[in-house]
Amino acid sequence: MHVHRRRFLVRSLAALGGAGLSGAFGSLRAFAAATSQQAFPPGDFKALVCIFLNGGNDSFNTIVPYSAQAYADYRSSRTVLMANGGLAFDQATLQANALVPRAPVAGLPGGPPSDGANYGMHPAMAGLRGLFNDGRAAIVGNVGTLLHPTSQAAYQAGTVAVPPQLFSHSDQTTTWQTSRPDDANANGWGGRIADLLHAANSGAIPMCISLSNNNLFQRGDTQDSYSIDPSGVEKLSYLGEGPESWVIGPNAAGIAAWQALVAEGAQAHLFERAFADSSRKAVDNYEVVDAALSGAPTLATSFPDTPLGRQLRMAAQLVQVRGALGMARQVFFASVGNYDTHSYQIDDQQANLAQLSGAITAFQAAMDELGTADRVTTFTASDFGRTLGVNGDGTDHGWGGHHLVVGGAVRGARFYGAMPSLRANGNPDDTGYGQVIPTTAVDQYAATLARWFGVDTAGIATILPNLGRFASADLGFMS
């Protein structure tokens, strides 16, 4: 078997990563768990782009009320007796960055905020504010991990089960990405969608593509994910291809050893076979992806040179070559960190949200350029929200928080879900310690996206078995 030297990957395992082993063992656990739905008609393309904000974004300083009483409540939580005056924006700044929601449509959810207040967006987010006011972005209020609808009284009395380890980064990241806090071994809801819809794609490249290494969100029972660096897939340097290579030309001995290691049928142990299978798939996938990207014209849209900007630029390039890859459905995962703002929040959030806004705005412009704006939906997710109260010059781990959904198919310029009280004392919407109790479950958020993506009612029930506990299975923010 001849293998061209460019096919050797520095990401040969990351490209399929844990998903390859998960597929091997997942079949023992749920071999027939994923029954593929019927393929979609030719030309029926859609993509989901998850942007995970690692650390827990403070959404209460991202989407902020400025009308009189709501602002007073916000300021009561966000102002402390310290030299810098706390975290509260002044009303004039918020009003200058006002969100202009549209009226509700009869019979449909969404409209102005549920509390009747006027809201502004963080001043670093001019691009996203423009997308909202243009009707191409929506705000979903107070989303979080839930097992059941939960009130303050129920939480304090312990009469309703809540997700375990509520304020732990790792646990709540897992719960957000799986939406199964009652199942420690659950796959991600992005991966479960791919399990159901994989027959939509005619190519060999996995439906789930990560721009930010391996993640639980894209892990499925039968479907692998594919990881690609925003700059493209690198080569193995010791085989004479990478930028750090000290070898001139191909390393024949290394190539022969690699071929022997991954040769089909040559491994006796399950782990060895899984490794070899993942490696062969990664090599094959790279050849296809590299050829497709190399043959595509350069996008005219300029992306910011930031970690998220580079990830979304690669996502846009992969949408551009969807035909060459045989893609009718794609699920992308991107992520950025530094959202755990226990201190220096004002400066850190300014930088974080400027990066988020700039990258999403450029990505949406690229979708306009490609004519796919109404076929690609971008949405945010995060470990949890943050506390209402100020922790020095930052905030602590919270629970519920607001999220953004962007795209041409979004019923934008509207708020969905309930906006909580932000007042410091006597707040009926928090746990009693400043963590806001979610009023919209991740299950509902995920189900709304999955339905637009093409998952049928039976499939949604399979992906999100706890969904029936909540009032609505479709929040209405997708057209």
C-alpha cells in the first residue's frame, strides 16, 4: 500500500480522537441506539456551529437592562464599596448600545424581553448588536442545566433533583454538552444528532468537525468526529513534512513502520485495532479535506486574527467546500477560554466579547458571501452563568445565563424565554446565594436547534429523553 507522505498527520489521533474508541465500546453499550433518518433531498444543506465559552460567561454584564427599575436592580447587585465602583455599566453606555427588539408575532414565541425592560449589549459587541437589530440574531434568556423545572423554594428545600456538582467547571461543561446530567456516560447532543442524520451525507468525512480539539459535545455512539486545526492539518515532522522537521525528504523507515502499525487486520488487541482504524480514517479524511480546501477560491471576507476568528474562518472554508466533501449536514465545534472571570473581569470581558463579536460578525458575512446565511446557524454555550454579586473585581460561578443564536434562519431581533430579576436582595429567581436559577433548560435550547436541523420528533425524544419534563419542546427562535 503506497501512502503519500503528505498524508501523515500530526493530528492522526486527534482527528478522530476518543470518538474512535467511543465507537468501539459504544457499540457494546448501545449498538443500535442510532437509527438513521431518511436522507434529505439534494441541495438541502444545513450546518450548526457551537461556540463554547470556556469558564462561564457573565451574561448579566453582556445583556444588561437600562430602564429605570431594572437598571436599579442590576446596579444593586453589581456595585460594591470599592475604589473601582464595581462592575455596573452606567445607563448612558447601555442606552448607547441599545437592543431594539421587534414586536411578537401572533401565535409565536419571542418578542421584547419578558420583564418589559429595555436592554443594551456590552459595548465591545457592536457587530453582534447590529446583527440582533437587523433581525439576524436572537437572545435566549436564562438557559441552564436542569433535570426538572426548578423554583427557589424547591431548590432550597431540596424537593427537586438538580444536576450534580452544579458549580463545577468540568461537571457543568459535561452536562451542557451532553444535556444528560442523569447519565454520566452520555454522549454529546451534537454527536447524538450525527448518529441519527449521518445518512444525509454522501461523503466519508464525519458530520461533526471540531476546530478546537476533541470535545464531548460531538461524541456519538456510531459516528466519529474529525478535528482540524484552523490553519489546516499539519504533517508528522519526524516523517519529513512538518515545519519543525530535521529530515530532508521522506523518512522511508518511518513510513514503513507507520504502515505496519496501522495495516488493516494486523492487530490482535481491541485497542490496537481501534488505534489503527482511527489512524487510517484520519489519513483518508485528510486527503479528501486537503484536496477540497486546496481547490477552493479564497474567501473575500476578512476574519479577525484571533483564536476564534481563525476557527470560524476554517468553518467557513469547510462550508464553502461542502459539495466536494459530500456534506448535506455539518456540525462544527469552536471554543475559546478566559471566561472564568473571578478577577479583572472588566478588562477580560472587554477582550473576550470583542473577540466573540468580531468573529461571529465576520462568519456571518462569509455566510452571506457563500449564499448560505439561512442554512447555517451559530449559537453560544458555556459552563454556566455567573453570580449576580461582585466577587472583588469579578464574579463567581453561577448557573443560568443568556445565550445568542445567529443566522439567516433565526427569528431575530427578539428575546426568548424569561429574563430573571437582577436585584441583590429578596430576589425570587436566585438560589439565595446569587446564582440565578435557569428558567429555560439546555434540553429546550438543543431541541429547538435539532428540529430546525432536520431531526424528527421521535429522534428528538431519543436525543433528549428529559425534554418532556419542560413546558415547551420548541422555543420558537428558529424559522
